[in-house]
Amino acid sequence: MSGYPCQGTQAQGSNQRAASIEKRFALSGRETDVLRCLSISKSNKETSMSLGISIKTVETYRWRLMMKTQARTVAQLVHYAIRHGIIEIQE
């Protein structure tokens, strides 16, 4: 112990905060489905038909994906998906 009271508590608190942030920004299953469709160049209409949801719902998921990943373009979303193992590049 380094002599600082609550040192363990602060570290535990910061770990809990980090876990909370990760959970808040984690992608839902449906968001992941929409991201996979976007990554293979499906339009919002094609995505809605594939997943059985409305176009407006696809647009909402797409907006959430942009907010959660801080992406500004679909290309950045695809890059995020590759980095996080959501999609793989086929050679």
C-alpha cells in the first residue's frame, strides 16, 4: 500500500466507469446486423428488406452506429467493423 487512502477504491471506481462507458457504446446485435449490411454496400432499403425492419429503423440504427463509433462516413464504419472483428476481409 502506498499510503494513499482509497487508492484501491479509486482504481476500482475508474474501472467501473470504463466498463460502464464500454457497455454504453457496445453495439447491439441488431446494430451489428445493420453494420454488416452496410459493409457489403446494401442500401437502407435492401437492409430493411433483409432484416425485416422498416427503412426508418435502419436509418435510426445507422445514426446510432455513427454516434457510438464516432464515424462520419460509411467507410469509417466499415473500418471500425474490420478493426473490431465484426467483419472479415475475404481475399
